[in-house]
Amino acid sequence: MRISRRATLSLRALALLYLTLLLLLPLAVVFARTFEHGLAVAWTWMTTPAAISAFWLTVLVAVIAVPLNTIFGVGCALVLVRGRGRGRPLLDALLDLPFLVSPVMVGLSLILVYGEQGWFGKWFVSQGISIIYAVPGIVIATIFVSLPFVVREVAPVLIEVGDTQEQAAATLGASSWQTFWRVTLPSIRWGVAYGVVLTTARALGEIGAVLVVSSNVAGSTLTLPLLVYQRSSQIGAQSITSAYAAATELAVMSLVVLLAMTLLGPRRREAQ
Amino acid sequence: MRIDVQAVTKSFGDFRALHDVTLVVPQGSLTALLGPSGSGKSTLLRIIAGLETPDSGSVLIAGNDVTAARVQERCIGFVFQHYAAFAHMSVCENIAFGLRIRKRPKAEVRERVDELLALVGLTKWAQQRPDQLSGGQRQRMALARALAVSPQVLLLDEPFGALDANVRTELRRWLRRLHDEQHVTTVLVTHDQEEAMDVADTIAVMNTAEIEQVGSPRDVYDRPATEFVMGFLGPVSRIDGRLVRPHDVTVSPLPRSDAIEAVVSRVVHLGFEVRIELELPGGEAARAQLTRAQADELGIEPEDIVYVKYPAAQVALTA
């Protein structure tokens, strides 16, 4: 399709306007509000006990969820692409479930299973472990919603790379384990890295599923997105300022992830 | 080492790739599996390697039944059509792979890799990545990688298929020389009869999941066991209900009692050779191949009437 120069320019202007109104302007307002009383005030709000606790909880959840989903995702991609089992189409469909169902429903279903009255919940309660309305529930919910990213990034790369390098490794005497570490993983590394970045972004930003399973107590079970949500729905200038500060923190974390994505993007395409 | 393939059968779904195939590859030989695509030659090679498992039958390497053995245990060298180079490793690391897997001492690995780099003429490229090499260089690297572990047998799956014609010729000469020096029992899969005749000392001609004939290049060319083998190994003409090689057909402008009358439909000059396309009395088309000197002497032109003869001693199949 050929587009005239004029049409190209107006399309660009339209796209830019759209992004500005929906994304850049609100983001800029958040930043502006956070820093309107100066850096020192903003820093005070960012370092309240509630904000610090939320920051570390968010990091903790990501640190648990991302590696687990990376291992699981690479394993699933290998089963889907290289496997011979009959269950593959079913697994393939199941892996999209977290994308398809609403996160709120995910949270609710976790309550049904792990809640005090839930199937496994009763056993956990008898062991003195609480999952729902506690940190483990938040971790499980985050794992669930960020599950498909690594699989969906790695599977196409595995298909593209093909299995002849793996066959060559086998003819040279490498066991499956050696082949995986020395041949397969290096050839899919950029796909894995990109999947990790997407998983991290989702894990940091998730609110729907986490909201349902969190007790929403500042200082213990509030992640940064939950803190923003809670404070922005409360009345009072202080709450709003606190929300802005937390949102800025979250935005900075997202920007780091965005930077990682931008840096990885070309290498990932190159690898494919 | 000697390879024995005994009554091997293999199907992929409804497709029968190999049917009751038996083959002996003598120790130290360079055997070509020659056939059109889909004839089962690659499947047979992959079964010898252990990359596929046969539905029935067995494979012996050096007299040991390896049918149930995994690829890793067979001590084979395998070269793939599209190189299968480890893209993230340097040439040097590619060649060292098998030795490192076997946890050989570093000094030994380095020595062996240097020796192989020199053998395949890639010493200058040792630190390059495979994607910086030409196709021919990549395949030489793949050969060095396969030879590094001193395999019992070397298996090559259409190794020159992805290369330019001149590189292909050069590489197959080189492979032959290498084989003459190293005497590793080698099986080469190819669909190119010229390549098979050039490189191999034994040719197994395959067609539709079976081996049609095994013999030396001269054997299969001069004494083809079946019509398929004759047709696959070189051009054929059907004259008088017999299959003959065009270069065995003689053409003369003078009538002879034992010759067949034909009309010249086309004269094609192919450098040194001249191909005469003929129309036989029944309307059948046939070909004769002459040297340029012969053709000049006869002075044949299209529309001429000529007399065609093939030698009585010619082994021609009646089909």
C-alpha cells in the first residue's frame, strides 16, 4: 500500500495526539503532582513506611514469580514445540487461559481453592499457613496472570531455530541435559530474556487478581499498584499525594523495564 | 567399521519410507546412498545414526547390535545438509564440542582442534562465528566437528546439496582425499548420480523405500539391475523396445541392413558433445550423443534421414 506524504504526516500526528492524551499527559501529570512541592517532599512521601513496605513487597513478588514462570515457561515451550505427547493441543489452549479470563476471576477462584473454606485452604489453615489475604496468595495470583509470557515468546523462537543443532549435539555425544544448556538455551536466550521482561512488567503492575486475594493492609499486604489504588480512592489531600508518589515509583520501575525491552527488541528479532 | 543394516522397515504414518532394507557397508568403504527424494535414503542414514528408530529390523556397527542404542552411544559422526552449525559458538568451539562433552583435557582438545582446523583449511577462521563463513567453509567446519571425536563411522546427509556447483565439486574431491587418508567408513546420501560416481567406491541405488542395486560405480552404470537404476544413473534412449545409453548409439547417413531409419529433429551443440534428437519410425523420440568431431564428420542437419544402430553387446533391458 502506498500512502502519500501528507497522509503519512497526518497519520503520525493523529497517533501522537492519541498517545499524548491517553498516555503521556496523565503520566506527566502524575510526575508533576508528585514533585510540585519539590524533590524533598516527594522523597518523604516515597519513603513512608507504607510506601517502602509496598515497594519491597512488589519486588519480592516479582523475584519469586518471574524465575518460576521462566523455568515453567521454557519447559512448557520445549514440551509444546519439541514434545511428541498427545496432550499438547490441550496444554497449548490451557496456557492462554491467564490471558483470556479476567484477573478478578483469577483472584476469586484462588479464594475458592485456597481460602479458609476452600479445598486446599482447610489443610493449609490446619498447618497454620495462610495463603489468601496474605503474601503467598499475592504471589500465586501474580504467577497465574503472568504465566504465558515466557512460553509465548520462547515457543516461536524454538520453532524458528529448529532441532538440527540439537540433533548435531546428540550425534556428538551430548546428553539431553548437556544439549539443553550448551545448545538450546543459548539459541533461545533473547526470546527468554524478552519473555522475562514482559513477565516482570506484568508482575510489577498486576492489580486485579492481587486486589481480591490481598487483605489490603498497608505495611503488610499492599503492593505498589494496590497502594496507588487504595490511596487514590481515599479522600484527602495527603492520600492523593501518597498515591502520586507511589505511582511515580511504579512508573520509574516500568520505565526501567521499558528500557530493557527496547534494548532487547532488536537482538530478539535478530535471533528469530 | 563395518555397518550391517538388516531387514529394516520404517513408516511415517501412512508413508512407507523403508521396506525390508538390507545393506552391508564394508569397513573403510565410502558408500553412497543414491536415489530421488522420498526414496528413503535419508531415513536409512538417520536410522544408522540413531536419529530415527526402525519399526523392525536391526542395525549393527562393527558387529555390535546398536538398534536399541541411543545416538550418543553409537560413536558416529554426522554431517547435515544445512550444516547444523552451533550459531552462538566460534568455529573453534564448534569443532571442540564433542571433545568437551567427553571432558578431554584442555591441552588435548586444543591440539586436536588445531590439527582439524588445519585439515579443513579453517585455521585463519578459528575465532569467527559460523554466519561469517561461506557455505563451503561451514560444511568443512561441520566435517571437522564430526571427525573430532574420531567416530567409528561418518554419515553425511546430502552434505553438498546446499552449495554452489563449483564449491560442490571441490568439496567432494576434498572429501574423497580425506577418506583416502583417514579410511573412516563413510556413508553419503545424495540424489546426484554424478556426485555418487565421483566420490563413492560403492553405490546403493534406492527407489521407493527399497534398495534396487548395490555395486561399484561402473557396475551400476554398465550393468544396471533394473530399468530404474539405468534411468537414474544417466540419460537413456528407448530404441527398438530397448533402453540404451545415448552415447552407445551410432548414427550414420548410409543405410545399413541392421540399422533403423530415423529423422533428425534437432541437433544440439553442448560444447564438447553434440546431442542428436531423433524421430524413429513409430514416431518415438530417441537421442544419440556424439563427440563434436564425430558430428562434424557426419555433417548431420535437422530433417536429415539417418541410420541408427546400437551395439549388440550393449546391456539393454527390455522393459
